[in-house]
Amino acid sequence: MKLSRSFTGDLLSTWLELILWKGYNEEDNTWEPEENLDCPDLIAAYESRFELAPATEEADKAKRKNVQEDGRPRGFDRGLEADKIVGATDASGELMFLMMWKNCREADLVPANQANARCPDVVIRYYEDKKQWCGGKQCVIELD
């Protein structure tokens, strides 16, 4: 049996696990709520692949300090036209898009609310081009 995970999309809902049954065709795979499964070792092995090492406060401050000390205009303050969004993060607690600009090779992190207001077509194109909304590449753990 193999395991993969997807979120149902409802924030109040639960995770669904994709069960890939050994010896069966792909169309026999099933999505199951975690509470229906009796394989805690397999689930723990899957979850351990996504654990991050705790970041030190000093390293985190150093990263923020470099951006803050720059003093150059960032984002839409540069007066450039948005070309495309190449990524997104909410690491700062606010959704930010990594924006590429027309006729410029440097990208900036832009608050999503600014991008939504100033270039909604670029934001829509970013979401339409996403192949998966949860996690990007599908991760599968195989249990012998």
C-alpha cells in the first residue's frame, strides 16, 4: 500500500489520504479520510518527510535585516508593470506573491492584496496555471 495526501479544500474539513493499492490498477486507488485508516506508521513516515528544522531567531532576523536595510523601492513602488507571478508565500503571516516585472530581471515580493487590486489579470493567470493547489509535486510513501 502507498500513501499520498490531499486536502479537501474546506478549512473545517479533514485531510484525505490517497491509497494506492499494491497489485491493483490505478483506477482502484481510493481517497480515504485519515480516521478510516489503521496504519499510523505509514502516516508518520509520510509526515516526517515534511518536517522542517526549526529556524534560529538570529538567522531569521538576518534575512529580514538584509531586505530592510536595502532602502531601494520594492514592488509596485518601482513603477514597473507586472509580468507574471512565479511563486507565493505566507511565511510572514501575510500572503505575498513573487512578482516578475516586464523588461526587468529582478523579482519582488508583493502583498497579495496589492497585486489583486493593481493587476488582477496577472493573479488570475497565476492561479489558472497552477496544476495542483495543495503541495505541488505528489509525494508517495511505499510500505512493503
